[in-house]
Amino acid sequence: MSGLSKQRLERLHGVLAGHVERGAVPGLVAAVARDADEHVEVLGRLTAEGGAPVQRDTIFRIASMTKPVTAVAALTLVEECVLRLDDPLDDLLPELAGRRVLRRPDGPLDDTEPAVRPISLRDLLTFRLGYGLTMIPPTAPIAAAMAERGVSVLPPRADYPGPDEFLRRLGELPLLHQPGAGWHYHTGSVVLGILLARACGRPLGDVLRERVLDPLGMRDTGFTVPADRLHRLPVEYWHDPDRGLVVYDDPADSAWSRPAVLDDGGADLVSTVDDYLAFARMLLAGGTHGDVRILSRPTVELMTTNQLTPAQLAASAPLLGRAELTGWGFGLSVTTTRDGLPAPGRYGWDGGLGTTWFNDPVERLTGILLTQRMFDGPTPPAVARDFEVLAYQSVA
């Protein structure tokens, strides 16, 4: 059975090279894999001013593509019966026990009612714990209180307090909704990372390395970049309409060159295309990679199945896209209806610092795009949208 069309991969090369030549991104690494076929494009430079060329082993900041990795680590503990999806987390997260819930998301902080049940691991994985990015105005009392305490949804490598202090501050605030009742982005992954560290008695980075990264041979993936590998880290940029590309993080003094106060389980990993290909292929193969099994097939299927109700999907549309097309599983998005190239069951997620990944089980297809230009908003930029089309059109 054919995998990828060599002729059509030439089109992929031409279009991606055009984005680099026009300066949309300084450089990129892109991978398309189907069955035994694998194609990797390596284009551009590590800086917008030139510098060394991007290499296949260039290390990129993958931001929210961290979320599925943390979710997989959590599910390994579920399969060992260390954690359970629907049991209360009060013993490990006492700061979040006995929750009060706002009667209205934009209401006063003291206008609350008791939570009908404790927060569970499933709530963290599906972002339904009651905390996270919200669409209410920033002047609303809960939004202002989260910002004041430094527990709002912040960019990767942000100045969060330490894990215990983060939970203490979060625990001072009521929930936006009853546990399981609404979807709010990101904070579930931060809390999940703290939970894993406490459950295993080790830092989150060690937990991820033991349970996911080392078994898959993901040697360049982690929360920091060692000094002898910093030359493989590109300059990270954001785009200013007036000034063009502006430096966000420079390897000369990178925030990733030293340990963070809190390793964010939803945003802080760095990785390479080959490392993340190993992770993606493990999921596409039902939990195995080579002779290594990370998860069982039923657990992978559960992780990659939409968990949200129609009402929760509608409320999540500003971040996930059209509610009738995209849902949320455990740490990743899931395509629910075919209205384009992706088939129902396609899953993956983007990283806001310029990366994207998807697996399509129907087409047996994996796509990974790594760049060093931050997204301008929830909608991926043209290079990412083109990459999706190019990956699918390359199917033989």
C-alpha cells in the first residue's frame, strides 16, 4: 500500500519554501509520515537576520503541544491504578478541596454556592475543573483576582509562583462553574503537572522523562535546554504590525536555558521533529512505538475521543474553532465532523509559539510543523494552514 506521493511532496517543499523566502517565518522543520513513508523538510535560518541554517535536530519551543505529553504521563498512572479518572483529588491537592462556585461567572467573589462534587483527574484532563482562560471581561472580579494573584493563563515560561504557592493562590478563589460543567483553557494542565509531581514524589520533568520521554527516545525534549545544546535553539519571534518580527526569546539569555520556578505542564517543553514524531507515532499505533508500549489501545482511544457536551463545545468555539467540527479529549483537540480534509477522529494540537501537530487515524497520517514565529491569535497562520493542506494532498 502506498504511503506518500513523491511528486506531491515536491509541492509541499515549494509552498513551505515560499513562506520562508517571503519572511513569514525565518525557518521551519516539517514532517509528514504515513505508514512506512516519512518526509522531513528543513528550511531557513535560526534567526531572521540569517545566521546558521535550521537543521533537522533544531530544538523548538513547542508551547501547548506540551499538553498531550503531560496527559499521556497522567494516563500511565491511571493504568497503574495510582490515579483514577473520577476519584476526588483532595488528598493530593488539598488546596482545591471544599470548593465554592460562583453563582455567576462575572459576579462578586463572595456570591457563591458549594461545589456539588470534588475536582477529578478527568476534570483536569478535559479542562473542566472550573479554572482557566475565560471569555468574561478582564474587569470581572474573578478575572481581576486571578491576574492579581499571578494565576491567570500566562504565556510559556511566564513568571508563575512555585507549584505549592500557585495552588495556594488558586485555592483562594472560587470556581467559575461546577466541576465538569464548563470548559476553560489551559489551567487544567498546570494543575495536572503539579498533581503528577506530587503523586510520584518527583519534579514534573523527571516524571515526564521516566514515563514518556526516555521510553520513546525523546532525548532533546524537556523543560530546559542544556548549555551544550543552546546553539540548536533558534531565536523566537512575535510579529508587530509596525516593526515586523520582534525577539521574544534569545538563546543568548533564553528563559529555557535555566530551570523555571514552575514547570508548566501545558506550555513549557522544547522538542525536535524526530522526538515529537516518536510521540505522535506511538499514539497513532495505539500506544506502542517499536517494542515499547506506553499506553493500552483503549486508553489511547479514550484520550482521543471528544469529551465535551454540545453546550461546552459551543462555549469553547473561540479557541477550538467551530463547535460542530472540533471537540476536546484529554489534552488535545478532536475533529468530530468532516467539513474539510481532516476525517472525524483526527486529533492533535497547536503550540502558540509557532508549532502544530496532528494525527489522522483514518488516513494513517501524521503532520508536524515547527517554526519560531509566535501565532498572532487562536487561528493558525497561513504557513500552518497551508501545511495541513499540503500534508493531506501528499497522500498517495
